[in-house]
Amino acid sequence: MAETLLDIRDLKTWFKTDDGMVRAVDGVDLRIDRGETVGVVGESGCGKTVTARSVLKLIDMPPGRFENGQILWQGRDLIPLPAEEMDKIRAREIAIIFQEPMTSLNPVYTVGDQIGEVIRQHENLSKKQARDAAVEMLRLVNIPNPGKRVDDYPHQFSGGMRQRVMIAMAMSCKPKLLIADEPTTALDVTIQAQILELMQEMKERLGMSIMLITHAMGVVAETCQRVVVMYAGKVVEEASVEALFGNPRHPYTQGLIRSIPRVDRGAEQKQRLEAIPGTVPSLLQPPTGCRFAARCKYVMDVCTQAMPPLKEAAPGHFVRCVL
Amino acid sequence: MIPSLLGISVVLFTLLAMAPGDPFDELATNPAVPPEVRAALRLKFGLDDPVWMRYWHWLIALMHGDWGFSFVSRVDVSTLIMQRLPVTLVVIGASQVLAIAVALPVGVLAATRPYSLFDQIANTFAFIGFSLPTFFTGLVLILIFSIQLDWLPFVYRADIAATGWAFYWEHFKQSVMPVTVLGLFQGAALVRFVRSSVLDVIRLDYVTTARSKGIGERKVITRHVVRTALIPVVTLIALQMPIVFSGAVVTEQIFRVPGIGSLLISSMLANDTPVVMGVTFVSACLVVIFNLIADILYGWLDPRIAFR
């Protein structure tokens, strides 16, 4: 069995607001092994991003707080870790890239400065060496003319190029895990494919794991080995990519997969693309039973009475549904 | 810069020409001066020429370095201004340095701990600070430190006899109150501005990126937040310069600082138009220069503003 890098156990990240406690992440279990790519999918507001940011403790506290759970990084719980210890893990062991490449880089420093800053923080290098390393990283992510571009400012790069810079920055300390929080959502389709390809290439080169957060099922099918489906702050299904797409067990996952547009079932068959009716329940007062019950077409009395547990329906295939 | 200064000088000159009273009012009421002498004097100084002609003469003379001649003290305007300007520049400069030195750390600390006790105390003092006018706080300080405690002199003297360290010590002692009053007044408004500017930046995505680099919260704030947050603060400081100058006029009056502010008031009361013109023009030049410095600072703080 592969070595477990990250093991999130019953994580609850809640936010205090004027209206009450928002249970953004409400008991999530998630495991990532060395060298694997795990997709985390779900619609907006299901807690994907908060889970990702919780791992690196990038949640503003207050208003956020860890209500419960453990985030075990190679066996060590990150939640009680002091800030200085956490800073040794950030970028060097776990790196993150974000959804918005346009705003994720500081406009007043050159990209070389920003990449060099990470390298200098974690490795004992001179300014000159850090700059050379930054050039090398830019070359690695296929930015043309890196020796010259290293002294450019973020506003001189396009969106796709900025995401490459972000990847270069994240990769510069050779982390064991890359958390990619919707890395392609803000980019156009051709660039999306290039960025995913680049991440794949980096992964193979460094032998790292990737936690890929996305709401695009197509992206998951292409890049991941295992998928975790989240709904309203909870994991509803977890399986290998093949099992999940071949035999989705949770009605929510089934709905997600049916909502993928397919070229082979096109306009001539006059088939309408399916959508899941309704919206995500409020995380202020989540329903007592299954959180998907209100939108589920197979809903039964038992669904609204108690939250179904996550059970192993087939080896390695977990689902939170009574069906 | 040159066109704006020319425009300012035209406006100033026209306003002063339209203002009631002229420097010979006093001579007019003096029975010892015969009317012929008065008329001859007016002719000599060109006081009955049309405004545009007088402006032209003033401008040409200014370009030759001649700022005119004070009717009252019978000294060149440039000499008068040069005597007073250094004192004002020291007081204004020191108060701005004080304002920034107080406002930056307090504003940044308050913004990084919003709604904390420190933030609330800082806010309260900031509100008190810019609600109280300088003439009030100035008088209160004089009452406490000069009259009650007798620690500091309340009249600013330009003719200190001491030499060496004693000389500087005396100067320091007499500058403390004017600089504090002016500096804290400016600083109070600046604290609020720095705080909101930092709060705007601290929520941006690239600050989260910076945190994810593991460089420590301190470097995140100093390198990634404060630098960008300073850009609008520079604008505010530059825009506040005229207010600082008018504040200096009041403060100099209270503490009897012999700067250009008190020169302006005394020459206005005496209808000494050339001096008024000279002083206001010098203040205008200083304000324009400070804005130029602000523009240069922008380019340094924000690479998105390119110089051509």
C-alpha cells in the first residue's frame, strides 16, 4: 500500500457570521497518498476551497475556526502546530495555486522576485542564486525567454502565463503535495488543457501528489486517479475515477455526471442536458437528514430523519446514501 | 509644473489687486505727507497702472530674481522670505515626519487586528485628534507645559544666544509643541487612512499567496501589504500639503513662530501686497513641488505607472 501523505479526519471548519455559524466544512475525511492525483468535486459553496485552505491553514481566524478534526501531514497533526512550524511546511512540503491568476500575484514585485522569495525563504541561497533558480523554474513551466521575463511584472503577463508563473512558484521548493484550487476555471479552454498538461508533467518530474479541486467533471476524468465528491460541507462519495464514472452510486454524483455535455449524444437525438434541480442548502442550519434529500429524486422518509453514514459499497468505493 | 505655477500667480495677483486697501492707505491718512508726494510715489511704484501691466512687471522682475520690495519694512521681499522660510520648513517637515512615523505603525497594527482593543483605542484617539482644531490643542499644550509645568517656552525665539549643544537643545525645546500639535493633527487623519488602505489590501488574493509561501506573517505584512497600501497614502499626504500650510499659519500664530505663516498674517494686516504675493507664491511653489515628489514616489512604489 502506498504511503499516506495527507489524512484529513472529520475536519470541521466553521465560520462565525452575524447570522450564526456557517458550517462550511462539516466533518470531511480525505486521504491523499504519495504520487496520486485526487480530485475534489462539487458545486460552488460545497466546501472544496475551505477544505483546501484549511490544509495550509490559510483561513482567516476569526471569523473561521477549526471546530473539530485532525489534518495529519505524514502523521503529524497540523491544526495545533505553531505558526513558525506551519511556515516550514508551507511551500516546502505543501504548495497551493489558486483560481484567479490575475490577482494571485503581487503587482508591485517582478515575478522573479516573487519566485525568488519562496526559494530564499526555504533554501539558503544568495539573491543571485535565487534569481537563477527563478529563471530555471520559468523555463520549466515553458515560459518563453525566461532570462528576460524574470524581471517583468505580473501585469506584463497574460492570464495563462500568470498561472504558469504561479505553478513555477509553487514548484520551486519541490513540494510533496500540490493543492490546485480550481487552477483552470478562470482560463479559456485551450489554455486550460495546457495548464493541466503542465501540472501532469510537473507531477511526473517531481513525483508529487496533487489535490485537484474543480467543478469540471471532464477535468477530473482526464487527470485524477481517485475522486472525492463533496456536497454541502460533507463528502458524499469517494471512489476511483473508473468506479465513479462507471458506476456512480450517490444520486448527486449521478446528476453531476449526467450534466456533462457529450458530443456523442448530440442535438439529433433531441436530448436535453440534465440539470440537478434546486440549490445547495443553507450551511447555517443544515437539514438533520441527508443534505441532498431536498433535491434527490429517490428521496424516502428515512433520508430526512438521520444523516446516512459513509459506507463502503464496494472495495474502495464509499458512499453516503441509504440506497 | 511651470504652467500651473503661472496660472496660480495670475490668480493670486488678480485677487490681491481686487482686494480693498493698498499699501499707501496709511500715508493717505497721514497729514504730514502732501498729496503731490503721494501721487509721485504711486507713479514711481506703478500703482495706478492697469492690473495686467502690473502683473507683467512683477513677472519680469521675478524672472530676474527680484521678488519686489516690502512697503512696510522697506526690505526686499526675498530677504524677508528667506529669513522666515527655513523655520517654517523645519516645523512643517518635522511635523510631517512625526505624523507619518506615528500613523504608519499605528494604522498598520490597527488594520491587522481589526476591532481589537488596540484598534478601538487607536480609532478613538484618531477621532479626537482630527476633531480638535490646532488652535485649541495648541493653547491646551501651552497651558499645561508652559504655564503649569513650566517645561517648555511658549514663545518661539529666532535669536537664541547659546552655542553648540545648548543652541540645539533650546531649538528642540521650543519646536516640540508646534511640531507636536501640527504633526498629531495630521497623523490622526492619516491613521484612519492607513488603516482603511491596509484593510483593503489585506483581503486581496496575493496576500493569501504570500501567506502560502511560508515567509511568516511579519514579512507578509511588510513586504506584500504595506508596500501596496502606501500608494494611496502618498496621494493623501501630497493632497494634504495645502492644509498643512494653512495649519502652519495658525500654529505659527499661536506659538509665535517667526515663519512665513506669521509673516503672511502681519503683511496682510499691513496691506503689504508685495510680501503677501511673495509668501503665497512661495507656498504655492512648495505645494506643487510636494506633488511632484509624490508623482515620483508613485513610480517607485507602483511599477504599473511607467515613466516616459
